[in-house]
Amino acid sequence: MNRFYDVTLRDGNHAIRHTLTPKFVGEYCRASANSGVWAVEVGHGNGLGASSYLVGASSFSDKDLLEAARDSLIPGGPKLAVHTIPGFATIKRDLIPALKLGVEVFRVATHVSEATVAKKHIQFLASQNVYVHGVLMMSHMIDLKGLISQVKLMESYGASAVILMDSAGYFIESDVKDRISAIKNESNIEIGFHAHNNLGIAVANANTAINSGAEIIDGASMGLGAGAGNAQLENIMATRLRSGDNIEIEHFLKMSALVEESYKEKLPRTTSSSTQSGLAGVFSGYAPQVKQISDELGIDISVLWGELGKRKLVAGQESMIREVAQDLMNL
Amino acid sequence: MPIQTLIGPEIWKSQLSKIKVAVIGTGNIGTDLCERMLRDPNFEVVAVIGRRKDSPGLLKLEGRIQKILYEGAQDLERIISLVDGVFDATSAYTHAEHWQIVNTAGKWMVDLTPSRIGLPIVPELIGYVKGMTLSSEHSNNYSMITCGGQSGAPLAYVLSKHARNISKLEISSSIASLSAGPATRDNIDQYIESTEMLMAQVSGVEKVKAILVLNPAEPPVMMRTTVTLAAETTDVNLMRSDLALIVRNVQKYVPGYELVVEPYAPMPGMVTATAKVSGAGYYLPSYAGNLDIINAAAVQTAKRHMEGSQIHNQENVL
């Protein structure tokens, strides 16, 4: 059976503007204890060391959140996982402290064409006694040949799996199938898939990934995640149950109810704006700043999404949203 | 009265003989440095030293530089007596060895590697920032730190000058993927640490964060650097007028440096500004503003050092 990877407490932090509390982390981790989820990812939406003006400041430190998770997870239950992006996090300042805190799964992420930036971080982690996944973000922004070569680079550095992220929520089902099948034809490395729901088909895309051979599937309770949110974990599990997998669905319903009660006002949904951003292929995490700047400057938000897409911005270029908006006003 | 005002900068400049230099390292940075100084009447590039005969940079320089050499540190030792100073565009790992040769010979060094051995220098801030002086009392090894550092230091200096009780300062740069070579990619942690160190020095702020993002878009994006700080009080108007001045001065040696987002407050107690750097296009394409600014700073530092020592000598004569 597939391994399910819960990003509620990391990608979900985007949806709640990085206000996640150690208290909620603890409650959620306890609720997930017997769910069968393989790992629970915790932290800032952009991962370790990413709390910043550029992408948003966290209410609590990485250490506070990770300790709360570690103290609430049980042996044999979900593993403690983190997301980390070279350029934000460094080995010395972020990875080593996380190792010491007991993190068991590290996902080292780069933009889909920039795997070489992850070399030192993946090599370092591969020499430790932890799981190391490579993550290719914005995986729609490269052709198949390029994608396969980036997967192989991450494999060569020592990653045990490579995760494709549909960070913009741009993929339709054939995109998912074509990419995963092509990688599976060329490599034996484990593949994971991380969907966003901008076009309303994140759960379907997660199932397509499974049917195309992906081993690791990401989801978030109530879809709590950037932009239009992630693939809704309890719905993925419900569809797996219908497909004949042995799933104890009540755990997932409990986890989603916990998120629903705690973040009622913040739950992501597909909106006109998120559909625009999905079609434009822009990173979902930009949503709050795009909304704020388009309101402030009185620009049509769909025009702004379109222009950001044309400029091919990648995750972490939030500071360019205003410049692009100003250019639009000067046209 | 300082010599410069006594006889006027132009006359004074013409009295200087050419600055004789060697460049070690023939990658993108080293080759661009040579091209830049070959076009600059202030410089004479006496030697360029690589490690392999077939490096594309060396082939391009053939016939235009007196000595084209291939034996790294050994060659540096052989020619060191012929030059005033050396630019090191190799790697942090070999820099220490090169510096020892240059130091023993009593010459100056401009370091373009992230070794952090030398004194951090941002030419426009010499004399303004604590510890950023061209003084032979300390060291004649000047470190250019990083491209993000060079592009962000003027912003960090001005913003922090007009803010009180700064709690945190952040610098984020995005550069074109094509302009980030294997050394930058392998040393991304070193890039972040060095840039943070420079920002702390320039702003006096303890809590500093640096971020680097690579963008693979085609056509390649121009480098952008944003500096943001949080403080109890800020004076955005003074920041704007000072920054306009300092940007004009930086443009004298980096023509492609411009302010694209003026200082503004996205929320009370926070100020942010963004600069864009396009390259001058000597050897590298114009999107490589990151490489351009570090090379322009290196050349400017050498000029300033030589001017300084010239003034010093003449003062002694007077």
C-alpha cells in the first residue's frame, strides 16, 4: 500500500499565515497517532528557517513547533518530518538543530530545474540516520526530459525518494500520469506526489498519481494548505477505502474535524482568484500578498495573476509582486 | 588640505601610472574581470593565471594579455614581483594559499571567493561603515563577500541609518539560474552566512537573515535584491532622498544598478526597498548582474586602494 504523508501542519501554515501554535501541533499529532499516516510534516509553510518578511513570519519558532510534535507523537506512529529549501535554510543553522530535535524525515526542496542547489544538503542528510526525500517544486515548469534528469540528480545525491509538487495547482490528470509514468520508466526511485486544488481536482490527481505508480502521497486535513489548499487527506483516504485499501477512516475524520473546528475561518477553497492562479501556473503561496497588493493598488487580481505567470516567477520571489503590479499600473 | 582638492581629481588621476595587476582564476568571474580591466585605461593586466590550457576564458584572452599562465599558485609566485596587486577569482579552498604568496610579497589582494579571509569591502561605503577602511595597517586583503551583499549593502546602510531600534533586517536576492555556477550552488550556505555577516556589519543590526532564490525563467531575469527591516521608528522620506544619492554613486561603477521599488512601509514599523542589477555585458550577458556587481566592486576597490596609497605617498613627500 502507498505511504501517506500529512502536510497539514506545514503547508497548512500558509493558509493560516504561519500562526500555527505548539498547542495545536500537539493536539493534531495525538489525533494522528493511530491513523496509519507514514509521516507528519511540521513547520513554516516554506520549511525550516523560512520565517521571514519575504514569505511571512511564524508566530512560533521551528524549535517550538517541532518539540510540540515530537512530544506528542508515539513510537510506531507517524514519523516527524520537515520541509527545507536551500537558500532559506542552512545545514548549520537549521538542519543540524532539527536532527538534534529528533526529526526523522527531511524533505529537501528546490525549484524543479534547480536540483543541484540541494546537493550539499541532501548529501549531508543522507550521511545521517534519517529518511531524505528530494522535492521538486513547481514541477509543471519543465519538460519531461528535464524533469527526469532533475529526479536523477536528486537520486545521485542520496535522496531515497523524489516528490513532485504541483505547487501551482496547474496539473490535470494526464499531466500527473505522463510525468510519473515517464519517471517510473527511467528510474527505480520512489516517487511522491503533492497536489494543490486550484482546479478542484487535487484528490483526483492524488489518485491518478497512485494509479501511475507513485508510492508516497501528500495530503492535508480539510485541504489546509497554500492557495486553494492541498488534496484533502480524509477524501483521499475515503477514495482509497472505496478502491479496496484497508483504511481506518475514523482517524482521518477525527483529524479533519479538529482542523475544521480550529480554523473555521481560514479553510482554503477554490475561488475565482485561486482558479486564475492555477491557470497562470503561479505558486499558490503568493495568494495573500497578491490579494493585498491588488487591493491596495486597485489592480484587477486576475490581470496580476496573469502577469506573474508570464514572468515565470518561482517560489520565494514574493518581493517581486509589487514591482510587477507597479509595472502594470504604468502600462 | 587633502591632495585631491589641491590639484583637482582629474589632473591628479593622470599623474598616476597604470595599476599593474594579475588575475588568478579563468572562469566567468576571472575572464570578465580581465575584459573589464583591458578596457579601463587605469589598469594594465600583466598576467592571467588559470589551471588548464583549454579554459574558454583563456582562449578568449589569448594575444591580448602579456602572460597567460597555467600553473596556479606556482605561476603566481613567479610573477608577483611584476604587479601591484592580485585579483583572486578561484575558490575559497585555494584562496588562503594565494593570499600567502601575495601577502609575503607585500602586495594587495582583492578576493572574489567566499573565503571570508579578507576585510569586507563595499566600495561606496568605505569610510562610512565601521571597520570598512582601506588601511594597510590591518590587511591588504579585501573581500567582496557576495553579489547579494554588494547589491544589498547600500540599501541596508541607508535604511538602517534612518531607523531607530531595529529589531531585524532581512535581505533576499533572486538571480538568474544561468548566472549561478557550480561554486555558488555548492556553497549556498556559505553565501548566506557571508551575506548575513556583511549586512550585520553595514547596518549594525544583530538579527539578520539572508535568502537566495534562483530563477530559471527564459529570457533570464535580472538580479533583484530586497532589503526589509522592522524598527520602532523609521523616516521613509530621508531614506528615499539618501538612497537616491547613494544609488547614483554606485551607478558610477555599476551602471546597471537601479532602485526599482523605493523605500515604503508595507505595514507600520516596517520598511522595504528593492534594487535591480543588470550587467554591463563585458564577458557575461546582461542578466548576470550578480557577477557584474561583484567584479565592478573589485575593480573599484583596487582603484580606491591605489588612490589611497598614492595620496599617502604624496603627503609624505609634501
